[in-house]
Amino acid sequence: MPPSPRRLGPAEHGIRTEGVDANSVEVVGRLQEAGFHAYLVGGCVRDLLLGFAPKDFDVATDATPEEVKSVFRRARLVGRRFRIAHVRFGREIIEVSTFRKAESEGVELDSTGMIVSDNQFGSLEEDAWRRDFTINALYYDPIDGELLDYVGGLEDLRKRRIAFIGATSVRIAEDPVRALRALRFQAKLQFDICASISNALTDAAHRLQAVSSARLFEEFNKLFLLGYAHAAWQAISVTPLHRILFPCTPPQSEVVSLAMRNTDERIAADKPTTPGFLIAVLLWQDYSARLNALSSGHPPPVAAEIAAEQILAHQSTIIAIPRRFSLFAREVWTLQPRLVERQPRSIDRIYTHKRFRAAYDLLELRAKVDDALHEAFDWWTRYQADPASRDALIGALPIPTTPRNPRRRRRGKKPSAVVSSTAP
């Protein structure tokens, strides 16, 4: 650990003060007025240096969580593995963490080397060396404008490189999710990951199997619902992590690639997105294969229910899927054959279904890679665009020729008695 950090003044680092959140400056200022050291740290400093608008502003300080709470009456203490304070300004939350120890002293590891307890406070220098990536270990004082770099993060920013602080194998063992974070930053920043991280991904994939499915769902959302889903999918799909996280999804699926790009476009246009749709797309091909395999031995609704249950149960053992999103995916899948078949009597029920728009979006993606679906997709596009022509569109549909079930009884009539010639 070097004795002193690299220090840059405002004229050297070039951070524009107007890009810094005013509430975060107030938090830093009030902590300093109370006699504590406090800095902006992590992704917000990185993004300010790169000229991006940070989404969140985090503060690091030598004040304990309880001392932070004494300075800010509206602060709330959260966290189990490491206690932090949330300081609320209306709907905005500034996360304030206490400097952590860098060494293994006070850090509890399991038999695989994964951190299970990390609640020991330390110094600013120790905190810098305890963080994961060099580019996320930069400290900025918005009051006097000074920037501190203990770990070479400025050099890695210049080289557009993602590298761990310390030994890569140790950092991956401590927390395998760091491998996903590396690929996420690669996608977001369009940086290169260093060779040591690339070489460690096979080991990281193995270790990810010990991470809780709920935590991996959180990472799923960060990967694919923050505006760089397509780049994140491209990064993951060519690594061993893909086989562990998405074993039922072909890595080169055109539909998935299109869906990720479409998600990015929706986020850029400030349109709503949901994990449910991406889950439906990611698992569609396996669901469809299971459905086809089951159709010969089960009625279509039963086959669809079994196929959905199988694939969702399997994927949920890896990445947790909250019930509201699994139901979303089921409904989108169930509507696919109905959108294609277009039974005249069912058109209104399909169109008013709460998942119609999501199902239509999936049909559009499928039609882009399957010419046989163009006609159905174009029909639904015209149906939505021109209400005056809907009756004509429905009238032009072929009349269904579903064979009548001889065992089906007519309503209101009892079966007539049959006298058997062999009756005694």
C-alpha cells in the first residue's frame, strides 16, 4: 500500500462542479463541519471524470453509521453484512458508508473464500484498497475540489481498462458477483477487461453457483435494465458465465439480441420496461421446444402449463424470478399461438388482454427472424392502427375448421337412453 495517494486539484482533474448533485455536496459539507472526513466515491466520481451524468452519488466517511445518523436526523441505517446510512432528501437517497478495513482482519470468509461478514471499520487508505475495481476507488471532495487516487484508477480510466485492486483470483473468490460487475462495466463504459479477469471467468462461473438466486436477480436487473442490455448480453454470451446463468438460452439467439436492443431503445426513450418481458424472451425457445415435445401426449392448455412450469422452475433455481414476472412470462407465451391463429370470436378478448402489447412485441421479434410469422404480425399491426377496418380484417380471416368432438354434449339436452341388445 503506497504511503500517499495521487492528489489532483480542480484544474487537473477537470470535474465540472455543476454536474455534482447538490444534496451530496450538502452531506459531505455537513459531515466535514461535524469534524469528520467525507468524500464522494465510486461510480459517481468515475462518471464525472468520464463526462457522464451519474445516476447516484455515494459518500464515504470516517464517521460511524451512528455518528452519521446523529448529524442527519432523517438518516436511516440499513444493511446486515456492512451497516450504512441512507440520508433522504425528498425522494432522493444519498448512501453514506463508513471507511472499511482493507486486510482480512475482521473479515469473515467461508470455506471457498467468499466474504460472509465484513463489518470492520478502517481508514481512508484501507477503504480505497478494499474496493473492487481501480476505477471505482477514486475519492472526490466537492468542497475543496481535491481528487484522491490510491490505486491507479486514473491511469486505468485513461487506458479504458477494467482491473481489480489486488489479486484477481482473491477478489473473485471473495465475491464471484464481481465477475458480473466487470462485464457490466465493460458493457456500460465500453472499456476492456484486463487479461487476468478474462482468465478468471471459468472459475467465477463455477463460484457463481454458490450465490443466492435472489442476489443474481438483482444483478440481472442491473445488467439488462439500465440502458446497455445489448452490450451486456454480447459480453456475457461468449463467456462461461452464460452456461451457468442462462443454460436454456442459446447464446446466439437472434430474438434475444433483438429484445436486448429494443430494451435499450425503450429506456433511451423513457418508456417502461419490465424484467418479465426479458424473461419471456430469454426462455422462449426452450419453452417452445418443451411445448412441442409435450403436445403429442397432452391437450394444448395442459402442455402449455407443464412446459411453463418446467422451464420457470429450472431457471428460478439459478436466478430467482418473482411471481409477478413469472406470471407475466406465462401470459405472454400463452398468447403467442392465439396471435398467430386469430380465431375470429377471440380477437376482442386477445386485444383487450392485459398482456396483449407485450405478446405483440414478442411476436414482432419472432417475425423478424421467421418469415412465416410476417402475415400474422402485419395483421395485428393494421388492426391496432385502423379501428375502422377491424370488422373487415376479422371478416377476411378464414373460418376455423376445428373438427367437432363427438363426445361433447350439447348444453340443455340430456343424452338419450340407449337400449343394448345384449342387456339382460
